[in-house]
Amino acid sequence: MGKVYDGSQSFLGGMNQSLDEALLQSHQYALGVNISSRKGLVHTRPAWSILDVNFDVGSFQGAAAYQLNSVDRIALGVAGRVYLLDLSTLTLSSALGDSLSSSVDRFSFCQADRYMVVQDGDPSTSWADANWPVILNGETVIDQSAESDNERLPKGGAMAYGHGRLFVSTDYVWTGSAWTNDLGRVGFVAGDVIKSYAPEDLLKFTETTYLNGGGRFQLPEEMGFIKAMAFQKNVASGTGLGPLIVGAESGLAAYLVNAPRSEWQDIDIGTVLYSGPGVGATSEYAFVPHSADIYYRSEDGIRTLRDTYSRKESSFANDPISGQVEDLMALDSSATRGIASIAAGGRRILCTTSPMGSIFQGLVSLDLAPYSEMSGDRAPVYDGLWTGLNILQVLSVRDDVYAFCQDASGNLKLAKLDESATAGTENSQSTLCRVYTGYKFFESPYNLKQLENIELFVSGIEGDVDVKAYYRSDKYPLWSAMNSGTIKGGSGLGQRRRRMRFVPLNTPGTDPVKQDQLNRGFAFQFCVQWEGKMQIDRILMTGVNETSSFQKLSDEADTAVDLAAGVDQVELDDYSYEVLP
């Protein structure tokens, strides 16, 4: 009957949920939790470090990078107030500007040259009831109260700055004598161009009135309300910016606002790139320019501007780029996608998922540079799900990724991702990691095998690492435990271990319906779990061929037996892991 073998010696393909676990290639895995597969081997993900910042008490209402030559800051909203956090000193300013709405979920932020503009997007029924934006020049508040209503920066929501102009989505329309409600944010206005001798003119909107036709743009009604706005970057132009991309509920449109304003009336300035259910934007916090593309959260997953546009004339489905993590993206609900966020940094795209109220319990990690060669970069791969923080928003400042989160007591905290430190612990708490393989057939999918053991070759061990292993056979819904133990890694340079053997428990479980022992099967799937810092270099699986007989349908008997988790058979994919203290 003889021994048979299977295994994995690389994970270059990353995570893939778009295929059944039985069809995955040996270099792919079915699910990764708190791991990275950068360079082709799975290891503990980069660590989060909680920064020493004391925030004011109140509901978090969003944040954005505010970068000046003098210092990098983060502008944030808490309980209706705007604050600036100096990232060089971790000093938090006092509240700036007049109070905005304390009841909205998120503010809208936009850096326009040296200015930071913050809107609350409060959907009031009248212009008079809506709040004016807070405008900052560093920590100085810009007061526009002396300006007439039709010339100052208008009240609105999502904004974008490019080609020397500020663009503001707004519920209101200027009729020539007053701003009136348009019953929905389906249009936006363009402000004045910046002047080197009068940069404050950037904050004025006189051109919305004295040019023929004004400066308001209206999206087609079927595209729904505007959710996000951004300029495509790294385009061959005088400013490096391309068209203004407007993300609406049911599609995206591009506007050639780089043309002289005097020509806007004479050219086809606006183009619907694509429209339809599911392909539009859901959140301005999850609408992020990166390289020459824009990554954004849609109703059906993670999309990019270039990928979705390239598929628009295809006769096949216009799918998102997140098919490999489709089950993780499905954890979100429509109610929470409006506050979803994406950060681009460290050659990764991180997108929030798995919400609990207004908190996201996980991030999906897309590695944009898993490995590269002189012949060219390889395709991005998904690491999987990262847990450990109760996340309110992720954002990037230059190439650094930050996360606003809540601790166990509900206090607002700021964490920074350190790509260079894959520590096994974060603030004295171990990181729980898992990798779920695809099914292994041990040379033939048609021969019955008894599982003998799996052997792990590991490296990069720092400190004590608790390791466990699980298995299941032939699509059985529950997992059976193998033996477990602790690697005493000590301190100093990362240690290694070779051929650490894990075997099924002495008394293997039994399928209560067919009475088959669960350590026997035609194919086996495995899960390796560890807490701490470690890398898996190889996995070797060993089984023994056995004889088997086929099952007759005539032998099927009525049964009321239900499968239920217990001590010997457990569920693993629950995503419920401890958060930082």
C-alpha cells in the first residue's frame, strides 16, 4: 500500500477564493489570516505600532493627509471639530474653526495647494441651515465671512483639487441670486484658478457666476449621487495630472478640466467612462489614486479605474479585481461601504472589511510587489485578511500607512504600519496567524489515504511561538486538531526548525452520518496556525494508501444526524480575533 506524499514549497500565487479549494495550485492558499506572502513564502504580517497620541473624546468623523513642505500632518474630525496632528512631534492641535455637524458619519477633506478644506456634507434642507466649510492654512483658520455667498467656497461634500482649481460636489445650485437645493448631490462646481501672486484666489468661486453657463457640472441622473472625486495622476501633462474622475453610485465619469476654461463650453468636456449596478464608488475614503490608476471600493468588491474601463466593451462580466478575496469582501454590508477606506503604501493596497457597526475588524491586503525581476514586475497577489485592530479608517501619508482605531475601552487610537518590523507581538499581544492550504491529493485523487503526518520547515523565529495544525478530508465542514506545541525561539537572530512533525490525535473523529474516520480520505486540506513571528519555508504531507470500496445509493438510510462542532471537530474561519489592548 506504500506511503504517498504531497506538499507546498512556495506560496507565490497568494490567496485565491475565486477557485474551489480542491482546484488551487500548490503555490496558492485558500485563506490567509495575518500573514504576508511577499517573496513567495508566508510569514507573519508587518506589525502595527500604537502611537502616543491622546485624542479628544467623541465620535471619529474621518481624516486625511495634509502635507506641506514644512511638516506632514493629518487633519481629522472628532465630535464636530477639526484638529491637526503633527506627525513629526505627534502633537495634536486645539480645535480649529467653527463647529461642523457632530452627527454625520464622515467629513470630506481636500488639500488644495497649501490649504486644507473640510466639509461636513450635512444634507440640510436649505442653504441657510447647512454649515460653511472649515478652511485651514497650516493651523491658521481662513475666514471668508466677509465674502458674498456666491463667491466664497460653497457648502458641499466630496472635493478634488487639480490643474490649479478646486472642485466641490454640492447639493445646491446658484440661480443668479441665491443657492437653492437640488435635492441630491449629482453635480459639482469649479472654483477660480490659483494665481502665484494671489494664491488665496484658489478659495474663490467667482467664475461660477460671471462666465456664460456658470461653472456647474451635472452627472447623468442614472449614475446617482456623487460619492468621490479624484484626479488621475502620473499622466503625461504639464502638471502630471489627467482628467477629473468623478465616482458616482452607479458609474464613473471623466472631465477634461485641464482645458482652458474659456473652451469648456465648446468641447465634449465630460465623458461617462462606464455605468451600471455595482461598478460605481461607495466612499470617498476608498477612492485612492495610485501610480496612474485609481483603486476604489465598489458594491461588488475592489476595483480600479483602468481595469474596469478596459473591460467595458467586453461581452463577459465586468468583474472587480477582488475575486481572489470575494468571500472576505462579502462580509461588508451596503450600510458600511459608505465609510469604507483604502490606503496605498508600502507597495500594498489595504481595504477595510468585516464591519461591526461603524468599526471594521479586518483589512484585505493586496501586495502590489510580491516579487520582481529585471524582466518586469509580477502580478499583484492577495495576502488575505489582517485582523488585530478595531479600525475606523486607514489612510496613507506619503508611503506610510496609518489606521485610526479604537482600543478595548472605545478610546480613539492611531496606529502606524511598520513594513520593516514583522514583530510577532504588538503592544505585548501575540499576532494570531493562519494559512489554509488547498486540498492535497497525495499523487492521486482517486485513491483512499490515511493521513500520517505533516512536517513544517520554518525560519525567522523570534521569541516563543505557539504552533497548531488542523486537517479535514473530502469537503467535511469541520476541522480536526493535530498535536500542538511551543517553539522556544528565545531572543536575538531568528531561529529555524526543520521537520517539526504534527500528527492526528490518537483518537480521530468520526463522521456521525457515515461513521467514517476523519483521518481517512481521498484529499486533505490543512490549516497551520501560529502566534508570534515565524515564516513557513516548506510543508510536507505524508499519507498511506488504503483500499476502499464504493458506496451504493441503495445503502442510503434516513438519518436525522446533524454535524456539530465540538472538542474534536471545530470551525476555524470565524475571523473573531483579539484586538490590541
